[in-house]
Amino acid sequence: MKILTAPVLLILTFSLFSCVDGGTQPVSAELSGEGSLLIIGGGSRPDVMLNRIIEETDLENEENYAIVLTMSGFDPDTSGFYGERQFREKGIDNIRSYDFERRDQFSESASDSLENASLIYITGGSQSRFMEAVEAVPEIAGSIEAAYRNGAMIAGTSAGAAIMSKIMITGDQANHPEYTSTFYHLEKDNMITDEGLGLIEGVIVDQHFVERARNNRLLTAVMEYPDHAGIGISESTAILVKGNEAEVVGDSQVLVYRNQSGESFEENGKLGARNIQLDIYLPGEVFSID
């Protein structure tokens, strides 16, 4: 497995601002970069999570700054306001938001500011909407990838979590066009996926997991893509991924499905599998990604 190749990067000069231990289990995945990923399952961001972001990115140092990307959001201004406010309430002012394509032009200076950010925070909304903006301007993905390799934290909540993996759950179903928050069937060729940023490969991420009972959706994913692990993240909960380790941060659980047999079966459109393993991790626990 490999990291999604980034487009050619624009590197120009721009100044945006004044300037627990738990058991380990293997997850088949591969990571690259010197930075970290904070993949949030939606809902609120508790203090323990926001404090951890600020600590990990050293945002209290005025030389560092954060960028909020709102392309997932239904309204750029609203998403930007709330995305920034949670940090401003913690005394972090070196932060601003961008909504490329709808509100802001992606420029050489914007590319450089993304690449040199300490934190890039991607809001919730629609993961497909975010990736449509990236498809229109591929340099966005290149700049995010460059920031990650430069040591930044890339954080995303809800839709911003789904885009982290290369295989991205869209939430839509081929056989049941009317949207539901979960799947009521385990059917072949029903799950609709698209390509995400590919910052982490070998896993498929789902969000709002426990609250919206999305087990069928992630089970479908690991049967349709048996070489991938499925990671379901509850609301107000995240995984902090550094290198080959993921730590649960926040209030609730993270569920990890692995198709140990590496295959699935189909009869009359229904999916079956053997030896699917489920691990449920609690806050502070760490599991390995290798």
C-alpha cells in the first residue's frame, strides 16, 4: 500500500500572520509524513481534545498559526466562524479560514500559507463537496500533503474525517437512493465510495459511528474492500495518528473492524464473510497501525 502522490507543489513566500497506554492490535495501513492526523468523529470538540490540538501544534507560540478549511460546509462563513471560534475561545488568535472555489481564490500565497501552517483544520458538512473543490484545484491537496510532511497536524471532523482515507465513504447507496444515516442492508455493490486525500491508506474511516449505528455501513466496507480495516469513530472522539500508532482522544469509543480472512462472499446480492474481528478502544488507549 502507498500514500497518494501529491501534485507538484507551488512553493512561494507569503506571510499570513504577523508572521496512555492500552493494548496494541495491528491495523493494515501505511502512513507517511512527519506530521500527525487528528481524525474526529463529529459532534462537539471537548476541552481535552482542543487542549491536545493546541499542545501538539504549539499554537500558543505566535509564530505558529492555524488554517480552517470550510469547503465541506454548507455555508462558508458559518463554518469558518465556528471552526475558528473554538480556538479563539482558548485564546488562539493566529487563525483564519479559507473556502477555496466558493469564496476564496486559490493563489500562490494561499498555497504557501497552507504548506507552512502548524494546523490545518477541516470542518464538517459534505465530504463530496470538499473533494469536488480539490478536484477542481488539485494544488489544494498538494499543499495539504506538503504541510503534513513539514510536520503540521491535519485535523478533520465528520466530513473532514472521511476525506482522510484514500477510499472515502460518501454516505450514498447505489441500491437505495434515498439517504439514510446508516445502512439497513449488507449488499454487494451498494456502497458508493470516492477518492479522498489519501493521507492514510489501508483503512476506511467512518464517523458519528456509535450515535448513528453505522455498523452495517462499515461492515459493508470491509467486505467490499477486504484488504482494508474499517475505523468507526464516535462523536466527540478522535484518533491521533502519529507514525504507526493511533491514540483515542476524547469522550467515547473507536471501533475497528478487520476482515481477517481477506475475502467476502455473495449470494443473490447479499454479502457474507468469515472471521471479521472487532476491537473497541476507549479514550487513552493506543493501537498500532502497520
